[in-house]
Amino acid sequence: MTKKTKLILGAVAAVAVIGTVSGFAIAAGADDEPLRGSTYEKATAAALEHVGEGTVTETEAGDGGAAYGVEIRRDDGSQVEVELDADFNVIGTEEDDDVADDDQGGDDD
């Protein structure tokens, strides 16, 4: 191989590595991003329909294995996270058992 060919191959390899690392960083950064626009409207409507009454306290994209996560505080003060797939179908719910700590201003440190 000529020196020029080695430099080109090295540059291509470097770009591939940078692209791969950037892709992982972007994908990882998608977690915990709040939902917006029509995605927010559809996700919160589906979650509230599933839970019943309550107030949406947080939304996020790419939560765990779900496409969307919606946290709802029920009228009785309990909190539940509703997990939705990409078509806004409920695929799971999880009770949030540390609401009492949040309400009392406790530290998790």
C-alpha cells in the first residue's frame, strides 16, 4: 500500500468511528427528552385513558424498552408511569413508590 492509500483508509476509519460514537451518543441522549407537539398530545391522551383521572407530571421519549413514558399523579396522590409503544399502545405501567419522599422534600443522596 502506498502512503496516500494508508492515509485515506485511516481517515475513513476515523470518520466511521466518530460516526458510530456520535450515533450512540445521540441515541442515548434521546432518553429523558420531554415529548412535544402531537406526540405529547397522543401519548398523554393514551396514558390518561388507561389510568383514568390524573395530572401528567412528566413525559419522556425512549424510556427503557418503551417508545414513550408518561408519568401521571392520580387524584389520590399516587404516581404511576405508563409505558407506550411507538403506536401509543400501553405496554406497561409501573407504580412510583417514592412519591412520599418527593412530597416531603427528602434527599435521595
